[in-house]
Amino acid sequence: MSFQAYLDNAEKQTGITPRGFLELAAAKKLTKHGEVVTWLKTEHGLGHGHATAIARLVTKGPEFVAEHHGDGVLHLDGLAARS
């Protein structure tokens, strides 16, 4: 599964876009991978794989993730923005 597919599926499960997760994590001042994963699993009901993908996005930043996992492009504004 591509990194973008993990983000898209997490959005389908929660209704929260990748950018929304970035904003929520920033508001909670979550910066460590493990604490982000725990938050995503407990408060948003995500499985480990989806939580880990979003935690990587939060802790490493969109630019790093796009360069290393997204062929230089990530869609953070949600599925509706691509329709």
C-alpha cells in the first residue's frame, strides 16, 4: 500500500484529512512518534499501520514524507479536494 493510500484510508475511517491530523497534533503539542501513535489509536480508533503513517507525517513533516514516501507529492487536503 502506498503512503498516500494509508492517509486516504485513515481519512475514510475518521473523516479527518491528513492536514487536519497535522493541525490537531500541533494543537496538542504532540511531537514524539510513540505519543502520536497512541493518540491516534486511542482517540481516533486507527489501527497500527495507519497510526504509524500519520505519526511519521506529524513527526517528520510533509516535505520529508513526500520526498521519501510519496514520489515528491502528497495530498494533504483530503479526498474531496481531489474530486
